[in-house]
Amino acid sequence: MSTVALCLLSYRLDQPSGIDRSIGALVEGLRRLGHTPLVLAAGPAPHRLEPGVIRLKSVSLPQPATNADVLAALADPRPVVEEVRGILTDCRVDAVCWGDTLWGLGYLDPVPDGVTTALMVHKIRPGGEDRWQRALAAADVICPASDYLAGSGAAAGLDTTRWVTVPNALHTLLAPTPSGEREKLREAGPVRIVSRADPAKGLAELLHALPDGWGRPVELVLAEAGFELQPGGQAQTLAACRAVAARRPDIVSVLPALGWAEVPGFFAGAAATIISTRVPETFCFTAAEALSVGTPVVGFDLGNVPRLARAAGRTVPLDAGPQALWSALGDLLADPDGYRRASTAAPEQVARFTPEKSARALLNALVL
């Protein structure tokens, strides 16, 4: 059996982030297959047990942190390079998976001689970005998180000969909601949305577009992460969504964050979910989690969401705006046969995304 290290500075259990979830699922999958996973992350350590997580002493980040904070912390990379190499040597690690170009230290490639490396790809970076190019060149294998991403890399003109898809995986798999209960949800169940508080998710715009005559509950779980792409973006999103909820408290609820294992059960009690992101989702955990319990997905026709949902969802053009999402959802809920077909097809769309299968794909890519 092998010891595999995964590195992501932002890593926190239950953090509302696709990259953190992907690392967590790989950890679980590696353990189930009998291997020893380690996670290297930045300090400070949270006030909870983190089995297998090593908090680096050389890197400490504020909460929330931005790219600028990480670059400042790594302005002199020697301390973190020395610490990471020492940990990997002391733990006799067989392979390392950098979770990201910057946040996963992929561009520094602080690896001892003889250790195989993989670079996880969750987003196609600009072709001229130096750190991106350095990370790609240094890794033995490049692991996009979805076939959509692999195709995007090829379409961008990147050399993908060393690319092997290691798909994201769902942490918790529940039985789909029974058909009788599912029909009751179609008739009167709530619309449930789970998202990180990020302006790009389009949540405030979605709630503002809620039709005046909409009568069923809209329940939004909005979670703050330990990082953000723009300073203050999370607070801005929370305030905007709560303002809409305050105007329509009989319909809209903004709920606190859920743990990773709680999300599928929350979606199991929903009539449908909406993915309102205005930029392409490269995997979309929340869409996959909804589908896993038979909950249809409505979203824009971009990114990986249409590939995930297929017959289990409805999509609208991005330029049609958030109003079109509500219209498509209303049409779906008003169509018993179409809804039944969508909810029945949903679980099969994501059945292959298990921790064991993703871990096996990583091990195969690393030739372990």
C-alpha cells in the first residue's frame, strides 16, 4: 500500500468549496482502498480534529484569504519548500497531488527526488500565466476534475498528452427519494439551493428575479469559505440575499451552512434546485448531490452542469437571464411526466462519482 500526500493550503473539513470537497473525497477513497492519505494545509489549525491533516508552520493565512494573501505568504518560498520536502521525506510519501497551481503549491513543486507528482486542475488558467505554466511543466501527470475540463484544456490548445481525468466524487450517497414522496415534492415541495457566498454564483440576481406570483418556498443555504476571490465578496453576497429574504420572508429563507455529509439529505427534500452561476462550473458538486437523490437541476447552458444533468434537468441560455431559470423551473414542475422522467434519470447521471473510483483513477494516473 502507498502513502499519498495531497496539498491544498485552504483545506478545511466541510468548507463550501469544490476543491476542498474533491480533496476530502480522495482522502476517503484512498482510505477505503487501504492506502494512507495525508493532507498538507496552511495554518492556523481549526478547533476540531483533523485526522491525517498536517498544518504547515511556515504558512499561515487569514480567514478569509485571497490570492494576494497567499502570494504574500509565499513571497519567500524557501521556508515552505523546505518544510514540505521535510514532511514528505519523513512520512516516506510515495506520491504527491498538488491541489491547485497556487493554493496547492503546484508551481513551487516542493517534492523530494523520486516522488511522483500530480497536479489537479479545476480551472483552465490563462496561457501566459507563469505559475500555471510552471506547475504544468513540473508535474508528472495532470489531473483535470472532469471530462469537461479535459476537453476545455484541449480546446485551449494545451498539450494534454499527460492529462488523465480524476473526477470529483460525492462524499455521501443516499437512496433516491421514493417516487410517491417525489411526486408530493413536485406538487408543493421547496426549491432548495446550496452555494458558497460568491458574487459569481448569481444568487442575488436569481432571488431578485423571483416572479411575483411564485408561491412555494425557496430555501437558500449560503456558506462562507475561508477564502474569497475578491475582498468582501462573500459579505456582499450574503447581504444582498438576506435583503431579498427580508422583503419576501414568506417565500425566501437564507439558511446557515451545512456539512458535506448533510447536503444530499437536504436536497432529498427538494422539488428541484437551481444552479445560477454565470461562469462555467467545471464540475458542480451541488448539482451532482441533488441529482444523486433524484432532485432535478435547472441551470444555464454552460460549463459542466448540462453534462451532469442531461435528461435530469433543464437549461436555458445565459443571455436569457435569471428570469428564464424560474420560467424553466415552473414548466418542469408543472409537467408530471417530464418531472418523473427527470427525477428517475437523475441518480444514474452521477452514480460513477464515488470516492473509491476517483481514488483509483488517481492511483492509476500516478502508476501506484
